[in-house]
Amino acid sequence: MEQCIALVDCNNFFVSCERVFRPDLDGRPMVVLSSNDGCVISRSDEAKRLGIRMGEPWFKVKGLHKYRDVMAFSGNFPLYSDLSNRVKCMLADFSPVHEEYSVDESFLDLTGFDDIRERSCAIREIVRKQAGIPVCIGIGPTKTLAKLANFVAKKHPKSKGIFFYNVLDRQQKRVLLDKIPVDEVWGIGQRLSRSLRRLGIGTVCQLHDSDIKAMRARFGVPMERLVSELRGIPCIEIADISPPRKQIMSSRSFGERITKQDDLENAMAFHATKIGRQLRKQESVAGMVHVFLETDPFRKDRPQYHPYISLPLVEPTSSTVEINRYAMIGLHRIYKSGYEYRKAGVCVSELSPESLFFPDMFADSRQERIMKVMDEINGQFGNGALRLSQDDWMHRYWEPRKERMSPRYTTSWNELAVCGD
DNA sequence: TCTGGGGTCCTAGGACCC
DNA sequence: TCTGGGGTCCTAGGACCC
């Protein structure tokens, strides 16, 4: 039986989340900004039509007269993450096999269902009604074709948000694939698309018809798989159970330039805390801690310094206290005064399941107990109720700017939406 | 003048994704 | 003044070994 994969993709997800609580903004051009209100990371259709590009720096956009009516919101990630979970729960009812691919996309395996069209309509309707989020659905025999079908569903109003790609319909295939530029294919980025164009491959149709052996020889196995997927031969499986992360990172650009080691310590403690929490949540321990600092690469007139250090842990851990201790050691080794730092971060790698790790029988088990208490208290009273002394929110001078933030309608009691809002 | 050949492992950096 | 954050995978090239 031919495989049937649907890709459900939330339209302009972050913007749609803001509109759930501000329906008055429907039809208005609006954008959501990255951390520090740096650049545009989500655009409404109206903003796209005005010509605002993805990733465009906000300071450039806001100065232009033609964009004067555009509403901008600072990224409200707790809100988006909460709404994302609600949507995922709804989707799970429509297929036993599904993969949560990203915050706003899920693959559903619809193989064997004989009511795929009705099912897709129901998905759209229920997610719109119950979560307030509009979605588009692309359906095809492989994940790559489902992605492409989703692109068509989004672009063509005639499809009404659902597009079914049929490999057997040669006429449809020709007409459709010939119109789509090759860089719309999942896995073809800027560089590959440039190389392909030099070979005379500019459309999806041309890539589909290319000599697969020659493509493999020139670009490697991933490209061979990609061409096969375009031809309807599945090479990328649905990852039903999401594998545990192999590394966990936390980093931020600062709201203002930071020079003092104290302030960097404060930021590092924040990152170490966040990482510890995530490690324990996925029941992993880390074997390596990495710490990095960055000055502003856009300020060519200032001295640049981008140090990075990796420290192996004596014993793998998920303890916030231990990760913070190593982060501080790393920071002290790489910190140099006289630079204006713009960004700092902590990363852990060499993760392994907690259950496979047998601690030294003489090891101090207090850490584990302390972390348990910390997670319990923070679970009840909110993250930050119990924290490291260095993770001092009264002195977070480095915190990114969020000047246009909407309330955390769904994740903070003090900011709940009320009638009339 | 002339400086093996092939395998493995590791790492940094690039490319891609959202 | 102002340019995100968090991932994965692949590859080239160096180090090292026999």
C-alpha cells in the first residue's frame, strides 16, 4: 500500500497566536520580532504583501514610511509554545502515528485511511475552532512531497488550504513541479540551489527528472534520497517517537553591551539553570559543558573576541549546581576585560540517559536530592522561585529588550485574558 | 632530484532546518 | 543606537598509526 503522509503547518504561526487574543488585528499587517526585537521572524499575509522579508532587521523596517501601519510584537515564546502543544494534542486524535517536526509543523501518517480528504477538512476546522489557529495541509506519498504539497496549499487560494499530490497524475505533476523553484524543496538551501542552477536545474521538475546517479556522485547521498523522495519513493521515515536531544544549548544576545565579569556570570547562571532543567526533564546527563562569549560582529570599529571553551565533566550530571560550576570555570578562563560583549551562551553535549549511568557508590547524592526539591518548588511556584544565587533576576542587566510584548495570556495567572480584553 | 599508502578518529566549520 | 535562538547532519582535513 502506498504511504500517505500529511504535513500540517500552522499559517504564520507566531502572528496567528497573537491574533487568537487580539481578533481586532485580523486583516492588519503585523509581524513578530526575535529576541531583543532584532529581526522579523513571523509575518501576517498583509505584511508579506507589503514586501517585508523574513529575517529582516526591525530597525530597518520600522524607519520606512511604507511600513508605518505595521504592528510589531516582541516574541512571546511561552504563549506560542503553549498554543503549539494544544494544536499537537488535537492532531494526535487524527492519526496514531505522528511526528512533531517543529513548533508549528507536524507530519501525520494517514496511510490506510479511506477518508483522507474529509479527515483533512476536519483537522482544519477543529484546529481553527478550538485553538484559533489556521493551518494548511499538504498530502503526498513521502515527507518531501507532503512538504511541497503544503507549499502549494499555502500559495494557491483555490486549494482552500488542502493540497493532495498525486504521483500518478503525470499532467498535474508536470504543470505543478515546473512552476516551483528548486529552492522550495525541503533540504535545498541557498548554496545547493546555486550549484543546481549552475547545472541548469532551476525547477522542482528539473530536479525530479535529473540523473540520480550523477546527482549522488556530485552532491552525495542526501541529494540521492531527496530526488527519490520527489519521485514518490520514501527515504525519510516518520519519527514517531522523538529521539532525545544530543545537545542542549541556551544563549542570548544582550539588551545592552556587557563588559563586566559579574554580569556575564549572571547570564551564565541563567543559561546553566535552564539547561539543567531541560536535562532533567528529558532524563539525561551531560558529559561536556561548552561556554562561549561574543562581541558584536556588526561593529567592525570595535575589537572583536569570540572565545569558546569545552570542559569535560569529571562525572556526567544533570545538576544545575554542577553545570553552573563548570560554566563559571569556563567563563573565568575565557573572559578578558576591555571588550564589549554582545552575546553569551552555555551548551552541554555527550548526553546519555540517566538510567544508563551508575554513579560512583561513594558519590555525594545530595545534588540529586537538591535538584529534586528545586524542581518540585519551581514546578509549584514557577521557575525562578528557587534559584542559584548568581542567577539574580534583580541584576539581569543583560536581559534582552522586549518592548512590544503581549501578555502571557495562557501561562501566567496575572496576565490571563479577561472578557472585554 | 628523491619523501608510501591506507585506514581510523576527531574536530571545526558549513549547510540546512524551523 | 538597532541584525534571533536552537537544533541536526555531513564533510574536509589534520593527526596518528601501522
